Amino acid sequence: MKLIIIVLVSFVFLLGFSSCEKVIDIDLNDTEQKVVIEGTILRGDTLQRVRITKTQNFDESTAPPAVDNAVVTVVDNLGNTATFTSVGNGWYELTGYPGIEGRNYTLTAVVEGTTYSGSSAMPAYQQLDTLYAEFYPFGADTLISVVPAHFDQQGVSNYYQFHVYINGTRDKSVYLQNDQFTDGNLTVEPLFISDLLLGDTVRVDLFCIDKPIYTYFNQLGVNSSSSATPANPISNLNGGCLGYFSARTVHSRTIIVGQ
């Protein structure tokens, strides 16, 4: 009798296990094509840029289709309006329109008769205090990180994004910080970068961004390599497009690792 019970329990377990192994067929191709807008307004910059493309099938390796016939405008909360100029390959540029911290900007793009828009508030400008490398013995190897030390603005919720360039080439990983545990203090959180070597020239751009943009990039996941993934993050643009619009400040520093 005991043997029969064991056999029955084993059979039920195997049946339940096999039922969890259903094949899920996800079709990542032939999906509805959507517009993708990626735009920024930088503090004090005389050249602002927006790129507009369209999505493509997941297994396609070619560059995304560019949209060069859109009408792209921006306006701040004081009514200062400007129109971007198409320069090809989906890029739109605007000169003589410096971003100003504390202002709210709204980007509007009309693409093939459909209007997309989104707003972003430019945070207060903050500088990188210092940039240095740290070394961590790891067996026979040594791991290297860079530390973009910066002071946080006290009493305000701050959000940061970093762009890292190694020997002039942009590392596409997503690096983010917030001041949840560092409000008003010097922040020395390291950035771990793959394959960083002694003698490499590293430039780090510190961007101060608003919360919706922090949420957007955080949803991509740490060290995500792209802003277009099968699970798209929540955009701060409306109208049914993908992407983001960010009013931000930037400050940069450069070091040579080991010097």
C-alpha cells in the first residue's frame, strides 16, 4: 500500500511539472509599426536635437526606418517657441534655443498627420566635483570602476543619468542614480564598466533629469544596451508613440585610468 501511494504521488508531481512546460509562442515580428521619438533640450546648449524613427521587426538587423518629414516644435512655459529643422536620417536640429533650468518644455511632433507631444521640467544644474577610478582585486584579475563624485542638492528629489565614453566611444549601458539615501551629501557611487583597462580615456557626462525620465530609463534595466526593447518602458510622450523627451542639464569630466 505504501508503495502504491509513493507511485501515485510521483505521478501527480510529474504530471504537474510537465504541465508547466507549455511552449509559449511569442511573435515578435509583423507587429504594428510605431513612431519612436527621442529628444532632449540641454541647458545652455545652442544645438538641440531630436530623432524620429519607426519600429521594425525584432529580428531585423538594419537601422530603424528614419522619419524626415515631421514638423517638430518646442515651447517653454514662458511661451518661447521654436521649430526644428530636418537634417536627414531622422534627425532634427534647433540652434539658438538655450535650455534654462527651472523651465518646463513641451515638445510636439506631427508625423504623417498624427500629433505626439510631451513635457519635461529642467532640473537645477549640478557639476561633477571629481572623477576618479577605483580598483578591486578579483582573483587573478582587477575590476575597475569610475566614480563620478558630485554634491546633491539638499531638500529636493534629484535624479541623475550618466553617459560614459571609453576612448571616444559611447558605452550604451544605462547608468542611473537618485538621492533617496544621499540627500544633500557628496555622492560617490561607482559605475562598473565592462572591459575597462589601464590607460583608457574615460569621459563621464552627468545629466540632471526629472523623475519621469528617470523612471523611463530605470524600466530599461541597469546596463540595458538600447532604448527600444521588446518590453517598452512608459514614455512621457502621448499620442501612442514610443521614446522620451527630456529637458536636462549636463556637466562632464575626463580622466585617464591609472594616471
